[in-house]
Amino acid sequence: MLDRQTLDAKGCADLIRRSERIVTLTGAGVSTAAGIPDFRGPKGLYVTRRYDPDTIFEISAFHRDPGPFYEFTRDFLGVIHSIEPTSTHRFLAELETAGKMAAVVTQNIDSLHQKAGSRKVISVHGDYWTSHCLDCSREFDMAYLEEAVREVEVPRCLCGGVIKPDIVFYGEAVRDLERAAVAVASSDLLLVLGSTLLVYPAAFLPEHACGDVVVVNRGEVGLAPGMRRYFVDADLDQYFSEVEQHLGSN
Ligand code: OAD
């Protein structure tokens, strides 16, 4: 059995410099510094239980009673309206501008990668950008939903059907998984950032990587050690600010 190898910021900068097709897989940990709680970290939703993630993101529970989900959504949309992307989001967007980032595959529903300027984003768990009526399939945009959740407990369509944001619930198929897998398979460097890699099928994506894999996460990650796999237990913004310094230094 291989030991877990780590990688300092200079080593990561060297890999980034050498790479031409970087793909990044992000989880909730990239957004905690922006003020959004993660799921399984020390202040995560599963730990604090301020909301019950088992209920709010479960599709059968939503069909039974969308109220608890919308209670979370009211708070969540209020938060994401007013927050800014982190320095890690911005760094990833800059790598795309530099022509190095082929795709950012995210499990997050907060749209912060797009807000930071990334355009090649694959949101495998969907996001709040659009919503649909469960009965007549009419589409609603995020601005409509933001206003609706402030006015009513559960937003409904003109036809009376419940409106559901296009985020992926437990019990629903993830989105664009094949596109994400192809991107990972053709990457020469995969960055896995701020995810415990415990939720499948997204957690299986790193297995498609043929190049180097650098995992940066505080705490345990569900990925086995491997020849070209590096594990960094560090704060993301801090680590990548060091990486950026090394990239800028020659
Ligand atoms: P998790 O909460 O499982 O993992 C987030 C990880 O990020 C934890 O290990 C934290 O310790 C770490 N972390 C937090 N802040 C960090 C920081 N500043 N620097 C470095 N690491 C940090 O979140 P995900 O892996 O994204 O699914 O969870 C996957 C899916 O589980 C989510 O997409 C969601 C949830 O159920 C759906 O909503 C469908």
C-alpha cells in the first residue's frame, strides 16, 4: 500500500506551470471562506443540524413537503446574493483566462465560480440559476425565485404547481456526469478542492484521471493514495495564495 504523498505550494506551482489542460473538481470547502457552511466540516450542515440536510435535499421529502427546503433556500439565497467569491475561486478563473483551465466541475450550488469569472463550469449538482414548475414545466429565473421566497412560504406557478429549483436532490440523477468524466480523463492535472469525496457519483470522478491529482482539503478525503496523487491538508485560500506567489516569481 502506497503512503499518502504531500505537495508544497512550490511543487503545486511547478505542476500548474507544466500543465496545459487543468481540470478542477470543487466541493463545499471552496466556499466556506465566503461564508457558506459546508456539509461535513466542523461547522457543516450535518454537524450543526441548523437545517436537516437529509430532509431538505431529499426529493421524496420535497414532494411530501417543500416547506423545509424553502426555509433553507430563503436563507441561502439571501446569503449568496450578498457574498463575494473567495481568492481560490478567483485564482481558478484566472487560470481559465490564462488558457490553462479546461473545466471546473463543481458539486456546489452557489454559482460562485461563475461570479468569479469562470465560464467552463460543469455543475453536477445543478444550481439555483433556473427553476421549473413540477406540473407544467414552466421555467423561472433566479431573480423570480429570490422575490418569490421572500413573499410566500412555497413558490407556486400560475397553474398551481410547486416550483422546484434545478438543483440535484438526493434521489435524482446528477447532471453532465459524462461530460465531467471526459474532462477529467483528458486532464493533465486534476485539482480536487474542498471536498470530502464522500458523495457519489461525483466522488468517483478522480478515478478517471490519468495525469497528476492534487487534493487540497482540510481533513479526511475518500480517495486512496496513488502514484501521482498528492494530498495537502491546508486552508485553500492560504495554500493557493502561496502557489500564486510561486507562479509569479518566475
Ligand atoms: P463536504 O462538507 O463533505 O466537504 C467539505 C470539505 O471541505 C470538508 O472536509 C472540510 O473540512 C473542507 N474545508 C472546509 N473549508 C475549507 C477550507 N477553507 N480549506 C480547505 N478545506 C476546507 O462537502 P462536499 O464534498 O462538497 O450534495 O459534499 C458533497 C455533496 O454533499 C454536496 O454537493 C451536497 C452534499 O450532500 C448535494 O447537495 C446534492
